[in-house]
Amino acid sequence: MTHRDQKLAVFFVTVSLLMGSVVHGVESITLPQGGEDAIEFSQDESLQLRKINVEASGEWISIEGMPFEQAYQVESGTRYCDAKNIQVFVPIRKTIRKGDVLLISFWMRRPNAGGQPNNAYFSVNAGPNTPGYVYKLSAYREWKQHVRSFVAPLDYDLTNSSIRIDLGEAGTVAEVADLRLVNYGPHCDPTTLPRSTVNYPGRAADAAWRKEALKRIENIRKGDIAIRVVDAQGDPVANASVTITMQKHAFGFGSAVNSEVLGADKSEFPIQPKRKVTVTWEDAQKYREIVKKYFDRVTFESELRPGNWKLMKSGDPQWSRKHRILMEKTLPWLKANGIAARGHYIGWAPMDFNEVEKRFLGDPEGHRAWLWEHMADVLPKTSEFVTEWDTINHIVGWGKHTYEIEYGGPEIYSEILAEARRLAPDATHAINEGKVLPDGYKREPYKRIIRFLDEQGQAPDIVGFMGHFDLSTLTPPEELLEVYDDFAKIAPRLQLSEFDVEAGDDEALQADYYRDVMIATFSHPNFEAIVQWGFWERMHWKPAAAMWREDWTVKPCGKVFVDLVANQWWTNQTLTTDPQGECQLRGFLGDYSVIVKHEGKTTKEKTVLNREGTQILVQLE
């Protein structure tokens, strides 16, 4: 195990440590005695593989170095399709009655996976059209054991009942091993059964790192407001009521959004902004309310990507509609509400990832002409509204066809930044990369590119980090702070540009880690903003990572967000002036409204609180 692996120490644990064991060097959960296995998951059982509109195959393979010797492998030529297009059925062989306490346990991995998790679904069904219990999970490259218990919601007919595994979203190769469904009967207490979860160093309520971070927040995110109230003759007014109300954070809090949901007229609803996603007018109103209340900036998740921008101007009616809503409705609405718009993105360095750029492989001059033409079009036409761009996204990238490789060197990145700055001189130009905070293997390559751009005189205005954290990448907060310090030496302005935490169905873990990333980031003096990558389950690229559920009830992580941003890190207070007509407080940096009342007279002022503090003289007329 490397030093970094030891430091991360992200591991699977059980509710009862007595039920855990280490087998072949892997943390393993031992299921308690006293239950009856309801399925057989081996070569002796006839599994059914069902395929719809895709090619896929399934077979048993040998596994070494794990607590099991075999796994069932499903391979498909399709990287991502509908979840139900690839299904494996495991028949239930033992009687299950309503009220029985069941435990499902299995191991899963996706050996060809990249850094991103993909979804899989395990349904314990009483029949083809009779769903029972469903466990949704994110599957990763490494083997992970998943253990959950539940109470049978109905009787299971052995003629048709089965465990159904939906793998259409899981990628090209998915493997499942040691699948068990154990029935502990109606008298078992489900809370006594083990449950897989994840822990991370620094989670404890009294963690020292958090205490220090909260102290830094008091020092660097607050300033002193001193107010002196006088009458028309300039004499001090004692006992005046002074209400100081924060209007906007100096620090940025944002989210990825969809233009249609924000900007479409009521008559156009219901709409389908994404495949198989329907949004009602009522949903859109709630969506807009949250954006206005909690965010001072938004990133368009897809509308301003080069391929989509071209489609919006292609004459296609549906894409023309999207363009009209973006330019005539959404962007003006954001500006009117004081919400900054971020453009995502100009360049995407892995050239073979997007179809629109893949055709330029081996033709850097053709690609350069295309990209320069795109910049000359999109930057001037959006300059009234878009104040910041992810000018080069995934600048380190992956694979054999990054811009740097195709062009023969990193100079192309400084050239893109120079041209973008020429065309949009008033905008902020950021670079962005993932696998720096989670995983961490791009830290040194990212620093190399930042140093190169600095040497070329094209240092990025903002260095962004994609913080897509999941069950396998909960980097300890103390390590995050060390990484922040390291990058701050070469990049003074930092931003968490794509933030979410996906923890399966462990909402307590999601909320705790979300809280700790927010605190660590807000406590670092070089950070200027935290931008979520979505907030509502129906419009989130990883639904389990959302802060608000589909029905708009707020999840524990959403409660953490609201409490931090709109309560703990927000200043509203009413004071009374002393005999010298003075009062003061220490508040969070940002824009403020000050209302002074005394003997029927009222005066309103606006002020901005910065780190150096501010003094206000209010004269009551």
C-alpha cells in the first residue's frame, strides 16, 4: 500500500465491526448466522441474460485474490444505454413472506471503468410486473462489497420471483460475485444486521482540522462594520435601531443549470430538457426560486458547448427554440436577478471524446480553424451576459489524442487563452480539470500545465477543480487543504468548479462529506467560489448526488448546504446605537442593506463589507 493509499484510508466498514473480517487483504463483511439463503448464485444455477436493442454476453469467470473464486461477467459493445436494455435474472428458490427480514449481499466491479462511476440496479422482484425492493448503486473499477437489509413488502411467488440486475448503464464490462439473498424471518431486527458503508479520516465531530478551519473562516471571511448615526445637525443619535441585512456573499456559490428550465415561458411547459426527463411549470418555478435564493452564479451544463452552440444555429426547429430561450429569456433573466453566467466550455482537450472534434484527429490545422471560428462566433455574441468561461476544460485530459498531443506541444493552450482573451477581454478565463482532488493522479500534470501557461504569459485567471467525489474517492479534508496550499503557490485564484458528492443511498455519509468539503474550501484564502454540478435530482447528471429530491424535499446534504450558506455563513442582525450614536458588528463579507430607525424616522443605506472592514455614517433627516 502506498503512502497516499494509507493516507486516504477510504474503506468499507460494517455497522458492527464484530461482523467484519479481512480476507485476502480485502475488508469483507461476514453475514450473521441464523438465516436461510433464498438464491443460488453459481454455475449450477440457470441465470437468464436478457438483451434489448444491444449486443451483450454473459459468462462465469475465475477470480483470484478475493474472498470468492468466481464472478458472473456481462460484456457489451455499448458503453451506455437504457438500464433495462441489459438484465440478468437470478431466480428466488425459497419462500419469502411479507414481513420477512432479508439481507442482500454481493460484490461488484467494472474492470474497464475510467474514473466515473456508473449505475447498476438490483431489484428483488416478486414477479415481472411486481417490484419489491430496489437497491441502486454506483459501480467502480475495484471490487466493492455491498450489503443492505430490508423488510419484504409482499409475498414472493416462487414461480416468477427473482433478483433482477439492470446493467445497461454500467458500461462495457460488469462483474458480480458472491450474490446472496438471506432470509432471517419476521422476528429479526433489521438494525442488528450489517450494512456496508464508507468512512474517511477527519469525519469525527471533534476533528481538529475542522476546528482550525472554522477559526480561519472567522478570520478571512468576515470583516467589521462600524455604524455612526447622527441627526440633521450632526449630533449623535442614541438608541437608534440599526438593522443590518446581508444581501449577497462576497464568496461565490453557484450551480450548473439548464437554460430551458430557467427561461422557457409557461406556455411551453411541460418540457423535456433531457432524454426521458419531463419538467412541469410547477417544477420550473421551484427550480428558479432555488437558483435566485441560493446562487450568485450558474454554469450552463451543456448549452454553450461548441457542438450544441452549432446545433442551436443550424436551423433545426428544436435547437433554434433552445437558442431563442437561452439568448432572449434565460441570459436576460439571470442578469436581471444579479446572477452571473459561466460559459462551459470553449476547448475540451481530449479531442477524441466529442464527435464534433473527433473528425479533426490528425488534422490540427483544421481543428484550429474550426475552434477559432467557434470562438469568434460565441464569445462576442454572449459577452453581454457571460462573465466567466471554462476556457479550456479537462486541460490535462486523458488518452492519446489530447490537444497537446495532436498539436505537438502545450503551446496550443496558451494560444487558445490568448485568442479567447482578445475576443472576450472583460471575461474571466478559467482552466478546469478533474481527478485532482478525488483520486489525485492529475495533480502533478495539472501543475505542470499551470506553470507552463504562467511562463508563456497566459496564466489562467482562475484554476478550477472538478470535485466529483464518490464512495471510492472521499479524499480526507486535511489532504484537500494540503492540495489547496500546494496549488496556491502557483495559482492565486482557485475555484471548486464542479462539486458533488455521490454516496449511493448513504445520505448521512453524503451530508457529512459535503459539509467537510464546503468547510475546508471556504476556509482556504485562495478560493473564490464553490459551484455545484446541479442541485435537483431530476436534472442532476448523477441523481443520487442531488441536494433536492425529485419531489423537491430537501436531502440531508441539502440541509447542510442551506444551513451553511444561508445561516451559519450569513449575517442578519439588529443593533442599538450607544450614547455616541455608534454600533458595530463582525459580519461575513459581501453586500449589505442598512436600515436605521429612530422616533418615526427611517433611513436606508447600502454598503459593501470587505476584509479591511467598512465604516458608515448615517444621517437621520
